Amino acid sequence: MKIVHFLRLLLATCTFTIAQANAAPVLLLDNQGVLTGAKNVEIAGSLYDVNFATGSCNSLFNNCDPSAFTFRTEATARQAAQALLDQVFIDGQAGQFDSVTSSILGCTHEVACIPYIPFAIWSMDASHFVSIDVFNFSAGRGADFVDLEPLPKWLDTAKFDYLNFALFTRAAPVSSEVPEPGSMALFSLAMAGLAFSRLRKA
């Protein structure tokens, strides 16, 4: 019976380790429960942090300089948009971000919230964006992307109650002080082997 108990403990430890390695994004909320961003959003195999902000392309992206854009193609901007829909704008214990659009930073409108993700300069006066339609989901999920006409660099989304920007950055690497999932698994197995050998001697 001791061996069976030991094996169950080992299985639980390994399951926990795997779950930690595949953890969902961490949603960032202000003290009113408004969604301000998220950490560790998975996009095409890489992790990104995102923050929502209002302002203009000029004010948020270094005078709308393309080098300030995290994504440089429409395809990658679309992947980022889909990741927000699938991993961040969802209902859960943290809040109703899939149902109540006013719970997203910069969006006080009760029906719609449209974040912009820049990916290219269209002209000297405008940039090109992928937008995400996040509607009040009592009427159905608005999961379509819209390729906008050139958006003026000076357009201030703070003047609209349903617009914001999604600012992405690569997620910081895990601190070397925190064991990686693989190291945790090896440590668990080593401890399990030690415990097993003691059980046999007993």
C-alpha cells in the first residue's frame, strides 16, 4: 500500500509541474477590476506581455515609428489579435471581459471595445492597424478582425469610449532563481527515487 501511495504522490507532483509549465496568461487588473493588460500571452510559440492604453499612435509609439511596433506584418498582428480573443478577452473568475466591454481599459462603451495593433506605416501621415472587434457578447461574439483604412497618427483614442491600443512587448525571461519545469520534474523524480529506496529497506 505504501508503494501505491508513493506512486500517486509522484503522479500528482508531475501533473502539477506540467500544469505550471502550461499556465494561462496572468490578467492585470486595476483596483476597480478593470482589465489593463496581461502577462505571458502565447503568440506563435513565444510569450508576450500586453498593456492597453489610450492616446495616439504618435504618443504611444515614438511618433509612430515602425521600429516601436512589436509586430511588423499583418499576419503576425492578426496572430496577436487572435491570442487576445482566445486568452485575454474571456469571461472567468477575474472578470467578465468577454461580456462586459466596459471592463476593459479605455472602453467605457457598453456595447463595443476595439483595440488597435499597429503593424506597418501606410504613409507619412498614417499607420496601418489590425483591430479587434470585441462586442457586447449577449449579441454574439464579435471575433472578426478588420483591416482598417489608414489611421491618422494623431488620432487620439482617448476621445472615443470604445477605442484603445494594445501595446505588446516580449515577456521577460524567467528568473534563474526560479526552477524551470524540467528541473522541478528531475528534482521530484530524484526525491521519489530516494523515498522508494527507503521504502524497500523498511
